Amino acid sequence: MNPLAHTLRAEITKTFTLRSIQATIAAALLVPAALSLASGLAFDPSRHAQFPLESHGFETAGFGQPLVILIAALIAGAEYLDGQLRSTLLATPRRGQVLAAKLLITGVLAALIGVVTIGISVLVKHAALGEHGLPISGFTPGMGCNLLGVALNYALIAIIAVGITVIARTFIVTLVVLVPLVLGMTISLVGILPALKFLPDLAGIQLLMPYPGVGLLGPLPGAAVMAGWALVASCAAWALLRNRDVQS
């Protein structure tokens, strides 16, 4: 078997056998859909809509981000807690191969979670809206592109989370740094400090849904900036991992 394929297989096994990751994946799949259902049932047609009809359901994507970050942090950081890192590095001395496998698994898993859970959220929201929502036949190509944008955002934020976790050697730092950002700590300040729009949370926020009039980067430039953050975090993690804890 190809060495990378062997490493991927081992990392997949570790990922999907950890109960903490299983529970977080389940939450990531269920929470946005539940919020979307509650929002649809509480919809008041007499009030002016806060965003276009095509965006309904996508507003829950932001609530899935912290769970995606947690999944990524657990995938990268669980071995630092239980001492399995030593066994992993003994079994696979090529440390870059281990990191590449973790990045690939995390990115693909995050993208799949984005497509599945937000796709379900959109369907649930419009079904709950009844006559005020869109039928499936009324879904637009733009909504499909928006869904792909969610998948890309989730994949990139997950890769950034893996990088930070490996750099810090603990998932706690990742949660402290990233979760407050994606929960909206910076968006209220971007009008005062426009440079904040280049942070990873705000750079790619319009991949989730449109935020007009706030002064944020567009979806494509934002994706490029987010990808840059992901590349920097991954390279820094690789540079540290290959020389650090050699005897651990």
C-alpha cells in the first residue's frame, strides 16, 4: 500500500473512532438544521425580510463554524492529550505525511459537513416557511454556488484550525483564538478598523451568505485571503512539527 494511503487510512480510523469527534460531527449536522426549522416556524411575513429569500437557511452556516473548528482541533490535537503522538510518529516517521493526512481528512470532512448540513438547513427553512418559501423547483443556481461557498469556507477554517492546533500543541488555544472570531467578535468593529476584513473569519464570511454594506471583501477575494491564511498556518505547523518533539 502507498505510504500516504496507509497514513490516511490510519488517520481516518482514529478520527471516526473518537467519541468526542463523533458527537461533534453529529452536533454539526443537527444544530444548523434545528435552528433553521425554529427560524422558519417563527417567521413573521408581516415584518420586512432581513435578507433575500434565496439566503434563507444560509444564515445558520455561521452557527456551524464553531463546531467545524472544534472537529478540526480535536482531529489535530487529541493525540497531544493522550500521548498517542509518539506512537503515530514512530509508526510514520515522515511527519509531513502525518500532517498532510490530517489536513486532507479535516478539509474534506468539513466541506462535506457544509454541503450536507446547510443543504438540509435550506430545505428545512423553506419547507417551514410554507407559501412564503421557495419550492425545490424554485431554487436558483446562485443558491447552489452559495452552498459550495459554505463548503469552501468550512474547509478553509478547518485547515486553519488544524494548523493552529499543531503549532500550539493543544486544541484549547485554537478554540480561544478562532471561536470568538467566527461568533462575530470582529464584524461589529470592521467599520472602525477596516483592516479587520482581512482576518480569516471576516475574509471568507461572504462565502456563507451576503453581508452588503459592511465593507467586507467579496466572496472570491475573501476566499483567496482565507486560503492564504490556511497556507501560512499549514506551513508553520509543518515547519514546527518536523523539528519539534523528536524524542517524544
